[in-house]
Amino acid sequence: MNEIKVEPYIPDEDYDNPAMVVDFYEFTMANCLFLHGFKNTTLVFDMFFRKNPDNQGYSISAGQRKLTRFLLDYHFNEQDIHWLRTKGMSEEFCEYLRTYKWKGDMYALPEGTVCYPHVQMVRIECDLVGAILIETYLLQTMNFHSLIATKATRVTGLNTHTPRSVMEFGTRRAQGESAGNDGAYAAVLGGCIGTANCLAEMKFGAEVKAVGTVAHSFIEFFPTEFDAFKAFADTYPDSVSLLLDTYNIMESGLPNLIKLDDYLIEKYPDNPNRRVKSARIDSGDLARGSKRLRKALDAAGKSYIKLVASNGLDEKKIANMELYEHAHFDSYGVGENLITSASDPVFGGVYKLVAIEDHEGNIIPKIKISENAAKITTPHFKKVYRIFSRDTGKAEADLICVHDEEIDFEQPLELFDPDATWKRSRVTNFTAKELLAPIFLGGRRVYDSPPIAEMRAYCAGQIDLLWDEVKRFENPHNYYVDLSQKLWDIKQSLLE
């Protein structure tokens, strides 16, 4: 047998293949199972999470669109194969990867769907390579998109019936270029009206609209603040938005704002569109500043000028300004606290093996056991239903079942807490909707992602289906995720 000679791999900082976004242990596992004859064994994995961010009452499932694009183009290049040889992967395994195409099934919650701990966001059924090697990319994509979309629904007030115009301003504080781009997309999905990120609009289209005006440096460049305002207005007379707090909001910014608007009225007397559209403040006591500005502008006959706030905002700061201080802002720019979900920056999604399909087509459930009860997985090839009250239309609970289980939803349904089984309730007059939608079947895409505007509206509609008690900031109601009796019995038998 000839000895295999491996040439050293030379790093290439410009190389990029998303299929290689892999934790190395995934390759070592896949290579080992491949060599032991399990190449064609079908594995079933669930992606789910264990806790809502910020201990809130719900989350938003997002990232499916990007994950779908990843699987459509899933492949390994010669450079990948060469590197894997240097890392000790077998020649047979490397040759298999050379022509590998992803050919599994993927079911997922439609992007923008409200989701809860322990409910599958994604279910993967695939051969061992296509099931194991996509774990890191899948989790990275779903976790980040879901984190930012969930945060955005709260910042934009969708959870408190106080919808507000919010622009995502956090690109420069995002953890890298991809986070800035994907975060802008997820923020718009969660209700934002635009982003400061130009590349995001180029990538995703006009629905992820790039917005912005000037920085303090622009104002400082000119001899006077008014000179800066006038230069900007002369350049962009149809979209004049000014920054007022470079020097002093009330003593400098406001007088120059009024002076500029009067200049535009004189210059374009017959074009009411060419007026100052908005003014932004980015420092100081924002709520107090908004009230003083609004009163002064209204007194000057300029009630049409809208006010914008930015500077370290998040959902609670905005809500407090509106509710307790009666701030008068028309829109907000929210940066680092949104793009990083700074109050709870980790969406704890996990990807766990729940079943194996043998060569006869039998489903063999698998379970992970832990002394920490929250880390014990729910085994088996499963489906999930959402239960809605016919009277109110609100979501009451989620029910996870075995994949081939038939449940008579025409009969009253008894739900029980999987942890405290003595807590039971009887549900009548309800409807049930199966949540997981087929995205890929046999490696073929069978689902097209709707336009972003449609998904954004769908996400807002999803939140409307929740009880207010689930959506409140403090001590939200615990939405129940239940197991069918059959599935609970299977789980208990494996535990025992």
C-alpha cells in the first residue's frame, strides 16, 4: 500500500466557503461514522432553544431564508478537501465529500413565526454527512437572526400595542460585517422601518431600506452650524433631516433649524415638499428635549417637522420615555442595544440528535440525559401543533407529538405540564395548526420564502395572536409547551 503524502496547507485569508463553517469535531465524528459503514444512515436532528432572551414570554424564529440558500449551494471545494487531508480525514471520506450535494429533508417554522422553548424551529432528516456537518452554520444562522428579530419586535413596540417607527442604527457596533448585514435584515423582519447599513439594502432589497443624514463631524466642518444646515438642504432639498445637538440644542440647533426652514420656504414657495422633514437629537435628556422642541416648533408654525431620537436606546428606555415622561418623538434610531441584543446577547439554540432511521425504515428514538432537567432532550421524530381558542383566536399552547400520531382534535384535549404532570387543563372549542412546514424534500427545495415585507407583516400578525400576559416585560405568563401522552410515555421509558 502506497503511503499518502500530504502537502502542507497554506492559509488563505480571502478564502470563503460557508460549508466549512464547521466545528472540527463534526468532521471527526462524520469521518468515523463513515468509515464504520453508516454513510447512508438517516439521522434526525432537532434545532430548538431552552430559554427566551431576557426571560421574556416569546421568541421569533428567523434565519430560515439564509439557511435555505446555504443548503442549496452546499458543496466542498478542492481547497477544502486538501485541508481535510492535512487534518487526518480518510481518503475515502474526502473523496465522498468532493462530489457531495445536500439531499436531506428540512422542516421549519416559517420565518417570523412566534416560538417557545423546546419547540423545534428546524427539523433535519438526512444522511450522516448532511445532518452532522451543517450543525454550526445552522445554529449560527438561526440563533443570531432569531435573537435580533425577537429584540426588534420589542423595540418597535409590537408586543405592547405601541407600534413605533424605529431605524436600525447599529452596524458600526455589530460584531463583524456579517452580523451587521444579517442583523439589519432581522431587525426589519421584527418591525424596523430601515437600517443605516447600505450593503444590507443592496443584498436584500428596498424593504431593508438604507437611511441616514449627517454626523456631528459634518456640522463641525463648516464655519457655522447654519452653514452646514444650508449646504445639506441645498444638496438634498427633498429630504432635509438635521442633527441638532452638535453645540446646543435649544440655543443653537433650534434657532438654526427654524432659520433654515424659513430659507426653504422663501426659496421654494410653491413646493411644500421642500421643507425640513425631521430633526434628530442624539444626546442630553431626550424626553425633556423632545417636549421643549415640540412646543417651540409648534409655536413657530412648524408642526410638520418630525422629531427623531437616538443614543443608547432600547425597548425599556423608549417605553419609559413615552409612558412616564410623555416624550414627543416620531421615530427612533436604535443602535448597539438592538444589533447586539445587549441585554441578553445569546440565543441559546441547540441542535440535538433525536432519532435514527435504520435500513428497514424503523425510527429509533434517541435521548440525551442530564442531571440538569432542562438539558434532557425530547426524543423521537416529532411534529408540533399550535392550539388556538375559537372564542378569542389567541394561541393557548403548543403540543408536540410523535410524527405518525393521530390526534382527534374534535374531542376535548387534555394538556399537562411535562415537568409538573399534576398540572392539567382541559381545552375545548379550539383549533389546531401544524407548525413545521417542509422546506426541502430529498434535497429539493419545495418552499419559496415570501418577500421580506410579507414576512414582516406575518411576524407582526403572529404577535397579535398572543395574549398580552405573554408579551409583557415583567413576569410574562409562562406559555405551555406540552407533550402528547404517547410522546411523554416514550420519553419516560427511555429515561427509565
